[in-house]
Amino acid sequence: MTSSLVPWNTCGATMSSFLTVPTAQYAPYAFLNWSSSIASAFYGFTGIGIERMTDEEYAGVLKEREAELQAEMEALKG
């Protein structure tokens, strides 16, 4: 969401050329871009909406991912 606010990447350069204005000129009007970043930081720091896993659940997820990786590696070999 914030890539259009960064003038030196392809998204920012494209938006700037389409609008024929510098990035700093349209940035104050990019409400969704700014609000998305602020909301993400808020939810990340407060933990609202983030489900916590126990150590056992986390170990199970890692075990499943390792099994999937091994299966993919075997599929590539065969």
C-alpha cells in the first residue's frame, strides 16, 4: 500500500508519471495508503486480532512445514 508513496520504486515512479506531479504533491491525499500503515502498526503493537500459539502448537506448525518441504523436494527429484 505504501509503495506508491516511495518515488524511487516502480510503483511510485508510475503513479508520479500518470499524475504528472511529484510524489510529495499527491502524498497528502493518499489517505488509504497512510491509514493502512498506521492501522497495521497499531494492530501489530497492541496484538489485537493476533492469535497467540503455544510452544507445542508452534512446534507442530514447524513440523508440518518441514514435512511439506520434504515432500516438495522429493517431487522435484522424482
